[in-house]
Amino acid sequence: MHQTLGVVIKKRDIGEADRFLTILTRDFGKIETTARGIRKIEAKLLGHSELFCYSHFMFSDGRTRPVLTGALAIENFSSLRSNLEKLAAAFQMAEILNDSIAGPRKDLSIWDLTLSTLKELDSAPASSAKKFFCFFQTNLLKHLGHQPELWKCVVCRKKIKPENNFFSPSKGGIICENCPKTGNKTIPISAEAIKILRTFLAKEAAFLRKLRLKKTEIEELELILNRFTAYHFE
């Protein structure tokens, strides 16, 4: 029998009443479990193992995958669930976690990032949902070994100046105005976007409460981060 804290990041129904659950756990990393009979009306575990539910999980070893034997909800993030914008950000978080983490491997930095971002997203205004996902995406890339180079040009290694810079997903960071961009599929990056990404890497999720971003800044960050993520995980 094993016990751990976890957050459900994916679910898939099987058979008449069973369900596969993908859970990001504190002690085992990402695991895939079988929850037998969980879709029955009288199932005791159902309310404790819904998508994005933060719970204390118990499971035993099965023939092909662990079998969920118990769950006790700690936080179900009710505010997040009741708002489409925040729910969309949570779905994006779950998708990138599932796509980028290969299997069970304990990583407390990713666990802490996920839980703290979900908690802050739950209590934040809906208008800031995309900001929280950009923060999460930036720091997940860092913890997975893909932190973008934002201080020096990835080609000449000189210190980045404020203007006329480009971001290269394949090179892993910023190319200055003096270095060649041909063949690198670069994206223009503003001085403000560089500043925001540096802030994301230096601060905790709680700091986002007082960080105000313009719609155009969010759109620029989304373009850069989505291209960078796609380069590594698609």
C-alpha cells in the first residue's frame, strides 16, 4: 500500500464504471492509476478524485498499473471550476504536465510549482488566468531543463541590450540585433517581455497578485512560450 498527496491531471473512462486517472503526486511524480467502480453513483471516491482535485491518495500495486484504493480531498478548487477562463488555464497546465513528464519520477520543484499555481489561480480574478499559465509554463520549462537564456545572446554571448532582440526556440533564448537569425525561426521579443519572463523566473506564484500585464504583453508571451514549448515537446 502506498500513500501520497496528489492532483488529478487527466481522467479517462473505461468499461462500465472504471476510470484511468493520471495523478501528479508529491512522492512519485506522475502516475497512472486504475480507479475501479468509481463512476457508480454510490462510489465513495468520486468526489475526492475529480479533475484538478488535490487529495491524499492511497493505492496498491496492480498487474499493469497501480490501483486506487482510497482518496480524501484536501482542496477541490471550487472557484477555478466555476470560471471558464480559470478552468481553461488549469486544463492547459494539466495538458503540458502530462505531455512533458514521461513517467513516475519524484520532482518536488514541479510539484510545488503546480500546487502553488493552482492555489493562486483559484483565488485570482478571471482576467489574470492567462498570466498564471504563462508563469507556470515558463517555470515548468525551467524545471525540465529548458530555462530560456534571457540575459546573454545565445550566439555571441554578449549581454542583451533592451531593443531589437529576437527569441529563438531552437537556440533556447534571445539573439541580439547584431547576430544572424536566418534559419532559426526567430520571434521578435520586446524589452518588456524580456523583463516579464525574468520576473517569472525569479518570483513565486503569489507575486503575480500584484503584477499587472497588458493584453498585448500576454499575447506576446503566449506566442513566445507556445513556440518554445512546441519545439521541445511536440
